[in-house]
Amino acid sequence: MSMKWTPRHSRSLASLLHAGCSTAECAEALEVCETTIRRHRKRRVVQDRLGALRAKDLADEYYEGVAAVSEDECPYHGAAITARCWWMAGFHDAQRGMA
């Protein structure tokens, strides 16, 4: 089962938590995601598009690894976190420009 994530789904961190998913891995990954977004926003002023794309690649690799840990408990976990990170950090714009 999969779900298509849009900016509407990404407005709050709480929207990524699913009923019945209270695993430590999920909570930790969400916290790391929020920290990554804050750091990226601080550096964004001096980053160019290529830098943002490289940051996206690194974030994608990390969150895919985290999602694999708790995939059984929360089937949308990895997709939700990755979509939110890309959207909140402006990666959706970078992807659109490279498509």
C-alpha cells in the first residue's frame, strides 16, 4: 500500500505520525528530519541549486536507511519523511528544474 504525498500532507510534523505507529525509530527519524530542515534553511542563502541537489541526495540515502528499520511498523514512514524533507527544504523546486 502506498500513499501520494503532497505539500498539503506536509504542513505539520504530526501529519506524518500514523495511528498505531509509536516506534522509537519513527520518532527519532522525525526528530532528525526536523533538525535537518532547520540546518538547511540556515545555509540555504549561500547554497546554489547544485548544492541543494547534492544535499537532497545525501538526505535521501539517510532516510531510506532509517525507513528500512521500521518499515514493518509504519509502511509510509520513509516516503513521508523523505517527501516532507524535500518539500520543506525546497527540494521540490530543484527536482522540478532538473526533470
